[in-house]
Amino acid sequence: MSKGKNLQKIVILGAGLAGLTAAYELAKNKKEVIVIEQADKVGGLARTVEKNGFKFDTGPHRWYTKNNKVNDWMLNLMDEEIIRVPRLTRIYFDKKFFYYPIRLVNALSGIGLVNSCRAIVDYVIARVNARFFSQKMVTMEDGYINQFGKTLYDIFFKRYSEKLWGEDCKKISIDWVGQRTRGLNIITILKDTLIKSKKVVSLVDEFSYPKDGVGRIAEKLAEGIRKNKGKIITNNEVCQINTTRGTINSVVVQNKNGKQDIRGDQFISSIPLNELIHRLNPAVPLRIRRLALKLRYRDELQVAIFVKKNHITQDTWIYVHPKEIPFMRFMEMDNWSDRLSPKGTTTLVFEIACNVGDSMWLKKDKEIIKMVLNAYIDEFKSISKNDYLGGYVHRVAKEYPVYHIGYRGDVDQIKKYVNKYKNLQLIGRNGTFRYNNMDHSIEMGLFAAWNIISGGHKYDIESVNIEREYLEEKKIENVEDETLEELNNTQTE
């Protein structure tokens, strides 16, 4: 172990945005840092892939945060690389396009007079029930009906949600609704139409974006880590985490050349929470291992189609509801930045929700590309096969944590056990088993680094991304209003 706090060695598991942010901040403050990543490149779920001169992101990653400190930190990091992108997102449903977030007149006119009347009545009933009758809301279905009424739930939310998760909305926790459509309901939609509310994240119609792709954030962080003498090792899997009396001592990593034991004083983990539990040595109690086995993830195929046209759509991304169409969402990269594709071309990126090892995951790349291309041409008719220049399939395991009913109690018990390791902090979407956007993961990484820099646990990582305003719970305020300069200059003696 190290002789003093300033000589601490920090080992960070995972080189997604959360892990890289923590490493960047620590390396900048002269800490000895090593980042371990299983993949061949950094970035985790927020990468930009380059193939044959085309760049495409691994899903729609817009930068927006209500936390001004985190926003300033990111903008200072990226500097002149940031551009502002107008957001246009729509839902494709029954051969029609609907704006998302929902615009009331557009939605009601699109579903017809009868359904519109039903939607308004159902929404009033939902609000009356919420106001005057005690209701136990548990499932995703409960949450959507509470926010929008049963008619809009059946029309807009149920089909897509079941396509995404591959199971009934009654089997998914209400928490997913809170994190996906926080603060959004018909009242906030009306207010946004009349007053242009700035308080609801889902209503943001412009966002920041690196002009060379979202992966530039991870690349810039990695550059800063190495510049400040931090280490990043890729293609290394954490296969064992050694502990003694409530302290983590080392991790064993494995690559094609064998195994290596890496010792440290402080550890930050963004690897999937269930994997962390199963790699602890000595093994954790059976009760905790069983809880970890209940944690599931939804995986994804991201299919890039390179096209000899540009600005095929108006949209940054489109949600595709029909279940007979294999992809659930797609985006056009030329509508994010004109630097991502050769002149006169663009990339369409389609997302297919699946599970590792199922029939969709195991399909050959050529078969997947052909299936997606044919489905898009047949349904949308905006390109022909003559416009096709090539394709690529990017497989992403553990894209989304699955919030099973009762998951929060299971996760809380696991984290209560993990908290016995005083030199370990959990961060990131998979590390905390919480659906984080980019800003949340970066905020968690900053908090973990600042805790080590300050020599305590002043910054509560568990406070990040827990607001559930649709349940009318008290809003959690931001932590102390210290400036970034004060935080960055805080050093342990």
C-alpha cells in the first residue's frame, strides 16, 4: 500500500465516460491512475465508430444537463469542438409521424376525433385518481397511465416499450418511466406549448454535440489522462477482485497473454454491478450472489447503413413502433454534424433490441444488414437499393439495465453489502444499475474523483439522477454550490 494520501494509486474499472471522467480529474490532480477496459477502445456506450470514411455514434447521445457545474466542465473540456444541434425527434406509428415529445394538437389530430376524445377523458380520470385516490403504482404501465392516461399509453407507449424490452410493461418497474419522461405529462406539454418551459429535460429542443462525433468526449478524456501520466489498458478483462477485511487490495486482469495482478489503494468501478459481485474474492454471501443473478440487461445491435444521399430525413432520431419492423429507433448522422460522412452521403444507424445469444444476436452481419435495409426501403421508401454503399453491425452488450419489479430493493441490498469496502466507489450506468444519460455518468465520475481528492465522501454519487418528479416527490437539490475552480483546487495534505 502507498505511504501517504498523495501517493495513492487509484484503479478504475471500465473506460466509459464515467470511468474516464474520474481518471481525468484524478490524473489532472497528480494522482497515480490506471484505467482497465475490456474492449479494444475507450468510450463504453458512447463511442463513435469509423468505417470506410463514415463515422457514426453508437446510439443517439445528445449532451444536455440541468447541472450548470457539470455543463461548464464538459464545455471547457471540449472547447471549440462543440456545436449546437437542433433536435427533431418523431414517432413513426401506423404510417404516420408524430412529434416526440408529444405535441398535443399533432398527436390528437393524428389519432382521430374518437381517440382524441378518449385520450382527454382518460387523462382527466388519471389525474383525478392521482389527486383524490390512493394508488399503489408499481409497473411501467401504471406510470405511463398516471402521466398520460390509458388511451395515449395504449397508442404511443405500450407497443414501443414492449418492443424495446421484449416483455410486458407490467413486468417492468415504474422507475423506468420516471427516468425516461421525468416531469413530462399533458400539463407540461401544454405549458411548453404556451410558455416554453425550460424545466423539463424531455422538452429540450437543442443540445450540445461534438462536431466529430460523441466519441470525441472519451478520446479527449483519454488524451488528458495520458498527458498527466495516467495509464489506460484496453483488451483486459477484470476476472477477480481480491479483498481483505473490508478493503479491496487488487484486481486480476486477463488478456490474450495471460493474467496480471494490479494493486491499488482506491478503486472505482463502472463495470456491471452483477459482474462486480461475482468477481469478488473471497466470494460474497450466497444471498447477495442470488440477488446479483436477478439483475438483467437488454442488449442491442446497431446497424449502420451508408447511403449515397444526405439529409434523407429531417430528424435527429425517430422511434419506430410497429413490431413487424425489426428496428426500434434510427438516426441520421448528417443531421447531427456534416463532418461525419463524405460529402453527399450520410449514415443511417438502426437499433435492434435483443439479448446476447438469442436468434437475432446470432444472425450473421450480412443477414442483419440485408434485413434492415429491405425493411427500411419497403416501409419508408426514401432511398433505393442503388443508394446503398455498405453497412456495418456493431454489437453492444448490456445497453440498458432491466428494471424488474422489486429491482430497487435488490439493488439496495447489493449496494449495502458493497459499501463495506471503504475504498470502493460505484459509478456509471452499469456500475450503479441505473439508467444514466451522459451527463449523469460524467457527474458520477466527477463525484468519485472529488471524494478521493478531498479525502472523504463529501459528494454523494447515489444522489445523481434520482429525481422522480412525475410522482410529485420532493426534488433533490444539487450538492454544495462550490465553483469548479474550488473543487479542482481541493487537495489532500
